[in-house]
Amino acid sequence: MTQSHVYTILLCGVGGQGTITAADLLARVATAAGLDCKISEIHGMAQRGGAVTTIVRFGDSVSTMVCDKGCADNIVSFERTEALRNIEYLKTDGVLVVNDEEIKPLPVLTGKASMPARSKEHLEDLGATLIPATSIAIEAGTAKCANVVLLGALAPTLPFDMALWEDIIRANVPPKTIDTNIEAFRKGAAYTQGA
Amino acid sequence: MVKQLLSGNEAIAQGAWEAGCHIGTAYPGTPSTETMETFAKLPDVYAEWCPNEKVALEVAMGASAAGARVLVTMKHVGVNVCADPLFTAAYTGVNGGVVILAADDPGMFSSQNEQDSRYYAMASQVPMLEPADSSEALRFTKDAYELSESFDTPVMLRSTVRISHTKTPVETGERTDVAVKPYESNAAKWVMMPAFAKPRRKDLVKRIDSLKKWVETCPYNTVEQGDSSIGIICAGSVYQHVKEACSTASIFKLGVTWPLPSQALHEFAESVEKVYVVEEASVYLSDAVKACGVVLDEFETPLPPDGEVHPENIRASLGLSLPEHREAATDVPGRPPALCPGCPHRLIFKELSRLKAIVTGDIGCYTLGALPPLNGIDTCLDMGASVSMAHGFELALKGTDHRPVVAVIGDSTFAHSGLSSLVNTVYNKGVGTVCILDNRTTAMTGQQGNPFNGVTLQDRDSRELDLPGILQALGVDQVTEVDSYDMKAVRKALKEATLHDELDVIIFKRACVLLDKSPKPTMFVNGDCTGCGVCKTLGCPAISCDPETGISAIDPTLCIGCNQCVQYCAFGAIEMREGGAN
């Protein structure tokens, strides 16, 4: 990491999957590490089950809040087809972490379109780390913390101490869910480090 | 002081609060909504949702005349609604400071157009501040109250979706307690009839002159002297994109986008070899800079005339290299937004589609009823237009053998501007069917209160307006109330209303599913499914079908057991899961 490098992380998924919560935790980690940070999210109509993206950018000094094509250091996708939809935003040497799940959009449910063939193989060819975030989250305690499993999978590729991540998670999730979220985070991190 | 990450909307609310603002008025609208929601939660303020933006600004002007500082927030199209009081408020000026947020939506993430609110500032001759991040949003808003009171004018504040919905580090401060100023009757200032408006017009002309002098040296416009070969004039979030795309350029960052600092812009233009304006979805700024007499250079590759401008567009226009990237996958299906599982609007649109009605729609979640497979809406123009456009359709089709004309409008939109449209239809003895989809909330913007659900912004006591009573009082003879989940009752009500040539209003009532997220018993598909496919024509995200056999399945993690699909299955193949909630 050069002093002036600004990290760009694109989180994508389907409205309601918790991308914004994950992005907020990441931004809090970056801010706690003393970095400038911007999070850009799109609300409104897209939230009704549409495709959503949240951009987190951090570094010594951050200008734009959007991510151009070929500019994301990391993409964390909460769903396989959304990873494919957003792949043009990833740097050619960027890191791709994908929840190994598919959610069918309405045109597919109603038979007007079909899911991409071999999305898993396509993503593997692109060098993605495919992670069964929901089943790992269930092992940790609840499917609801799949987003924190994905953060865990992202964490080892970013320049922050794991202890800082855990402090931020402890301080920002509901008190009753702290242990589950920490467990989910560690399992996610272990998955990437083992991969 | 520790910096917090605040969205532009949160920072604007904080800035108003720190300035001692007493009262907030608004109608919700993306991307502005969280501003008033945040303000309402701060101590020692009064905030309310109004039925529409015109009312919000008028309440604000009353409070200002009486001496209070007021914040008014709205999305860009809301400024159209309050344009009437805005233009004359520029004449009356203020007593307590008035700040009006117009949140624009370049790229139309959640809007029906991408109009530029700066034209309103120019046209009404009200100064406009335009922050470029949350820190500026706080500072500009806070200062805007002093500006408003010292120049005796409302002040507009423009944000865009990338300012309103981007969190950036902000240093917050304490509230300055500001007393409500004394009110003294002054007809010459507050009664805008010709005799008084003419002298106020002259005062406005003088004010414009003093604003133009002030803006030359005000602290909100800044010049970043860089490479003298290229100069860029920009404002707001576009400034951040310019910095990203071309950090070495000389930049004139406008924090006030009306009036413009003519002399300072000339000096900047002379200090650089080439000077460009970079802006998005509009030519407001380039036209305004040209009107100052600054000769702009033109990009060889022009910026996109519509939609957002991103750093890559600016780099392309400047002939700078673009990063390499992979090609997007071409076989990815679209993922349009959809009505939620269990949404009470779904069945209404299914029935309207079945009726082959001409449906004039309106603004809200239910606009999604226009999308496949429901395909249940013919038009959507602006708030309230469903009712008035239906009347227009009926006028034009009168005497012809036409499909039934049905207007569809939500409860909050009906309160916003559907009421006056319906008054027109009744008064002119219009016919047709008006469906009020009463889902007990303003759903699309995040479940806000409105006059027909009796929920107020700060949870104060309210009075829920009597919808059937109001309709009857307006003189609508045929008013029916129907449960939106009851397919037979919905079908019967629509059939009866559309059979005869009179004005009918049907209130379809059922609460938005997002108001009650408790676990519900879910449905499943039993062995009797024949794969006929009727259930999937409801467009419910919980229902899928096997592409080979056509046999349906229901996702228990999405289903909320609303029972709509059960009523459409002729084979009794959809049942409630034993054991209740998932």
C-alpha cells in the first residue's frame, strides 16, 4: 500500500440482503484507522428486490464516491449473478469475493429470462473466492449474519488489524448478537485464509 | 473532536439544528427524506410531514414571518409543487431564516425526471448553496440561516443523490440557541398585492445586486490553482469526480450556484489556457457561466447530456486514459425492483390487467405495477395525475366504445395532490373509477406518516383523516371499501364500478407488509400443481416455477402467507404450511 493509495470496495447484492450494514461496518473500521472514507449507497425504488450496490472508498484523501469501470480493488458480492453483473468494475488484478448463492430475479421466476449458465465456473475462471456464506453463518448461529461472514472473507485482503475489525463489530452490532457475529467474522476470515 | 460519518442528508439536518433552527416541514421524497427524519429526532425542535411541498413551504413562511428559523426539505420535483409560494417568498423575504433543501436525482435512481433545481434558484432569484460533501453540507446549511436573515431572503440548498446518500466524515458542533424574533405586522412586506409587491420587487432587484457583490468574495466558492493549462468550473458531487479524474487541473469550485461570481470566474478563466464547465444531467452551469461573459472551451468528446457524470466520463472528455477492465457478462438477467411478497397492491393490478382497463397510475411503490408480468398501468406523470388524467381520458373517449378508465393512487399521494384532482372530476361531473390504494403508509420513501394514517413525524397526537367521509363530503356517490387481499371482492368492486357511466371511488385497504415484519405462516405447493402457471402471473418474488415441468414452488423465506396466490389456483395446489410461522 502506497501512502496515497485509495481503496475502492464495491459491495453488491439484492435489495434487503444487508449490503449497507456490511458497508457501514467496513467504513467504521477505515475511519477508526484514521483514514478518510466515503460510503455511497443508492436508496429508493431499487430496494424493492432490485440490484443494489454500495461503494466504500478509503485512504489518506478520498475524492469521488463512485466506482468507475476497472477501479474496484475488491468486489464483495452477496449473490453470484450480481458479481457477474458488476465484474467490469473490478480492477484487472482486483479481488473478488462472492457468496456462493443465486437469487432468481422476477423475469427468471416468471420464465421470461434465465439464469446465466455455469455462473459458478465463470466466477472461478475470474479468480473469485466463492464462499458458502449462509451455511457458514448458520454454523455461527444465524443465517442473518451472512453479511459478516463476507466481511470476514474480505478482511484479510485489507490493511487493518483483525482486532480492530472485531472491536468495531462488537461496538456496532446488537449486544445479544456480538458472539454470533464475531464467530461469523472469524469463520469468514478463516475461509479466505484457508483458500 | 472525533469525526462521524454522516450522510449529506444527516449533515444538513445537523447544520440546521446547530444554527438553532426551530421548525422543520417536509413531504418525503427520495433522495431528501432522511433529512427531515434526522432533524425530527434532534432535541428542542418541532418537525412535521405536510401533505405536500407547497403546504410545507407555506407553513415555513408563516413560521418565518412569526420569527422562527425553519428548514424545508423536498426532492427536486417537490420544488415544482412549491414553486408558487417560492417565487413570491423571494419578494416578501423572511423574518426568521428559511432554508429550502432541493435534493436532485441525476441518473433518476428513484424519480420520474432529472430536472435541475438550480433553474428555480435563478428563476425565483433566491440564492442557492451547493455543498460537495457532508462536511460542507453541515457548514453551508448552518451559515445559510445567517445569510437568509442578513439578505432577507429564503436560501435554497441543492444536493444530489451522491451528496444526500454518501456518508463522509463530519465534525459536529453544539446548537446555538437562537430566540424566535418578534413579529410586527408589516403589510408592505407580507401582503403581496400589486401596491406592495411593486416596491418589494424593487427591493428584490437591490438584493440581487448585493448578492452579486457578496458572491464575488464569499467563502463558499474556492479556487484550487493547479496546472494552468486546464481550468475546470464545477460544483457539488461533480467536483469530487473532477478531483478524481484530473487532480492536477486548476479548479473553480462553486459553492454558490446562483448568483454566480462573474468577476471571479473571469479572473479564473484568464489564469488558465483552457476553461471547461463539468456538470451532469443539465446545461444550467455552462449556460450561467457563459451568461457571465466567460468564453468556455468545448470538449472534443462531449460529456453525456443526461444521467450522472462519473470520473471516467470526465477522463474520456479530457482525452485521458481509462483503466483496463473486464467486459461485463452478457448473459445476466435484469433484476428490476418488484412489489414485495404479500404486497396488497399486487392483486389489484392483477385484476386491472384482467379487466383490460386503461389504468392511469401515480407515484409510489405501486408504479411497479406497470412492470411485467402485471403490466397493469398505462400512464404515470406526477403526483396526483392519475385522477386528473383519468378524467382527461374519459373526456377524450366520451361517446366511444372504450375500455374502462381506472385511476390508481396511493393514500399519501391522494392527500398530496389527488384531492384537488378529484374535486375537479366531481365538479365537472366526470365519470370513471378511482382506486385509492390505502396501505396505511407512505411506503416507497420508507413508511412515513400521512394524513390518512394519522401518524406524525415526531409521534405526536394526530387525527387520522376519515377517507370515506371526505369522499362522501366531496359528493362522490359511489364509495366502496374493499380488502385488497380478497380477490372475489376486488373483482366484484371493479366490475360494478366500471360497468356504469358514473364516478366511483373504491378504497382498497390493507396495510403495507413492511409495517409488520413479524413471522407469518407460509404457503407451499402440494402435489396437485399442474404447472398451469397462473400463480406466476402475479409476479410474486416468492413464487418460482420449474423451467422443465412448469410446476410451481414457493420460497418459504420470502412468503408471508398473504393468501393472494391461493385464490388464483384453480387446483387447490397452494396450502398453508402446518405449524404456523417460519
